[in-house]
Amino acid sequence: MIGRSALAVTALASVLFAGCVTTRGIVEERGRGETRCYAIDYLDLWTAAQEALQVNGLVLERANRENGFFVARTYEPEVEDPEDMALESDAGERVAVFIERDAPGIWAVEIVSRPIFGLDVTARDWTRPVFLSLESQLPDTAMDPNEDLAACVRVRTGQLPG
């Protein structure tokens, strides 16, 4: 009987932890977020995206400029005991920002926001606040309508021309 209890507890723990979004897991969510397009220099966009995360109080976990992505979270674990450093809270959300070249001078920015713990009904979607912060830092010319930006948006949202 004790064996069945231990098995049930192990199974429950596996289900609960399987629902957690890790840093690697959020990177694998690429292609499942909201995307907007901008006409701007990559380094300027990179800097603005990093600032947009920080302005919203998100803590940067990982940044890879070569592959064009950031991973941030809403909660910075406070660790008092160095032996507990491997432990991580399952509270809060993880946010990934992906920057991908669409055409010369045109960049697609995708934001994916997920609760760290999949069953967290209080989790916040950070997509809109991060986009608003990003766009407030960009020059108006980065969002001026033109055919290249329109084409980028159509491709990224799956809208067919005409």
C-alpha cells in the first residue's frame, strides 16, 4: 500500500512539474506568440527590446543577440542559502522576445508570454505591455506604413494578399 502512495505522489509531482515553463521551454515557443514588424536598425531594436523588458520590471534570464532573442521573468528568486540556489520558484511568468530579419531593414518582433507554472490562473500576459514599451522607444519612422512592413505583417500573421 505504501508503494502505491509513493507512486501516486511521484506521478502527481511529474504532472505538476511538466506544466512548468523553463527558460529553454519558452524559447521553444517561438512561432506561437504575437508578432509586429518594424523598419529600424537591428542594434537599435535590440537595445529598445531589452529596455522594454526592464521597464516592465522583468528580470533578464538570457539574451542571445546572434540568434535574436531574450528570455525574462517576472520574479527574481531570492536565495538566502547558497545550497538552495538550484531551487526556483514556480510563481510568475516567463517572457521571450524574438527578433528576426524579414527583409533588408525590416525586423519581425515576436513576444511570447507564459506562466511559469502552467496552472497559474493569476498569470499576466506581458505581450501588450512589452510591445507598448518597445514602441514608445522607437522612432515613428520605424512604424511608418509601407509595403515592406505590410508584407512582413501579412506573412507573420498568415494573411494572404488580396
